[in-house]
Amino acid sequence: MIMGTFDVVGAREATRVFATLDPARLAHGYLFTGPTGVGKKTFARRLARALLCETPKPGVLGYCETCPSCRIFVARTHPDYVESVGTIKIGKESGSALHDEELSARDLVRELGLRGYRSARRIVVLGDVAFATHEAANALLKFFEEPPAGAVIILTTSSPGTLLETIRSRFVELAFPPLANPDVALVLEREGVDPERARLAATASLGSITRARAVLDDGDDSARNGAFDWFARAVRGEPPDPGFLQLDDRNLSGAEKRANVGELVEFSRVALRDWATLGLAGGDAVPLLAPDQRDRLGKLPARSTPALLALMAAVGEIGRLARSNVSPGLVVDHLRMTLAPVE
Ligand SMILES: [Zn+2]
């Protein structure tokens, strides 16, 4: 009997749900939602390994290091585990070439319909999914109507609002919130980053490991700087430069553009909070969410407290819009007009 470690930083709600779940009550579909870089895919991968581990255990979570299943899982050769990273497009129009990360509807049906080779289970983990055809969406619906015994599909997405409601409703949905800064720092330290650098990168991360790593890797803070600059210009009524959002980049998928815009909205909320804090208190003693932006935000024209509170509520609502299937470009325009000074 084992209760091997099952340690995913953050992910408290998901850990709680699965830690108390009777394995017999496992659902066929789970939808992990939340911003990029907060541990959705890591959790999905470890959950899959736990479900496939052959050493008996009392619940769902936990895996050993030694059983054959765990060993081939670590070697990435487990025949009953399918994972697609990044955005995949299911059901690409016939006639066009499939890229590495694109599954045809037929591939998906096959993967979902196969029985486990060496275990009673088969786990399919997919990233952001765009259904290009009705057939593809129907294939997934059919899976839920007649799920093969032991099959579990896990979708991880930062924009659940883009899923068809008929599909979304079949999944058990679990939210992964942004990580606390100390959690981000902890993950980085475990990866060998020295504590002081980890702490600084965590401060710039907005709760995302992905962004923290980008900051560490090449000092690439361009998205963050771009977002704060964009915000400051929008607030002044100047035309902001949306280049950093890469909305015109044809190599970027819709989901990636949506994620970029989602980050802009999140940075705008941080900037708004700090702008309001500086306006109310001014002094150096006030802790800011983005202390390195103090100069930029401190120079913004003052607005009344009620006006700032109304803005915060409005930007919160735009955040909801950014996670829906409204076009990313429209969300950016809406945000810009909302922040602009009233004539
Ligand atoms: Zn094992």
C-alpha cells in the first residue's frame, strides 16, 4: 500500500476534490480552467499517473516510483496515456495538412474509443481545444453518451467560454486560480533558481509560472512592460500600442491571442488597483502590487475614488468577456474605451 507524494503547488481545490473522491465515482470528463501557468497541465499529468499506477492505494491520488506503469509513464511511453500539449485543433477541414498538434476528429474518436492496453484505464489529456467542425464536437458528445469503461478525458483551458455549452456541461469543471507569489517562488526554487531571483520573478508573474519562467529565461518582461505602457496610454486617452499582444501574428492560435488579451486585462486590474492606492495614500509606505511601476502609475492624472471603483468593476466584467468567445480584438477595444478619460 502506498500513498506516494502528490504534490502540485497551488491547485488546492482540485487536490481537495480528488483526495476525497471514491475511485468508483471518477467522472469520464474533467475540465480544468484557469489562467496559463497555474498548474492545470501538471495536475492533469500527475492525476493520470496516479490513475494508472498499479500499486494499490486507498484513494485516487498518489503514485509509487517503482511499478511498471509508473516507470513507463515517466519514460513517456505509457500506451494508455495520450497527451497533447499546446492548442490543438480538432477536425481541421479535410484536404488541409494536419500539424503536429492537430488531431483529426477521427483520431480523437479512435483515442477515446480505445480500451487500455495494460490497464483498465485510458487517460487522454488535451490542451485548449478548438472544434473546427460539427463532426468533431459530435465525436466528443458521443464519447460522453457511450464512454468506454475506464476512459477519462481531461481538458485544460484558459478560456472555457469558447467551448460549446453542450460540451462544457458534460465535464466536471474545476477552477485553478492564479498562484500566490510565494507558491510561484517555491516552484522556481525547486527548479534550482536561487531564492532571491525566484522571489523577484514571482513578483512579476501575476501568479503564473509560465510568465515567471519567461522573466527568468531572457529577462523577457516585454509583455508585462507592454501591458503597463498600454494601460498608461489608454488612461491618458493616447492611442496605446497593441503590438505586444501579437493579435496580427498568423502563427499564433486564437487561444494564444485570447490568453495574451486575458493577461492585458489582468495587468490592467493590477495597474488600476495601484493607481487607486497611490491616489488615496500617495506615500511610500503603501504596498503596491507592482512596485516597479510606481513611477509610471504615480504620474497618471488623478481620478475620483468613485470613478476608480466604477472602473475596477467594469474591468472585472471585461475579464469575464476575455474568457468568453468574444473576439480578442473587440475585448481590447472595449477595455481601451472603458479606461479612456471622459471628455
Ligand atoms: Zn506506480
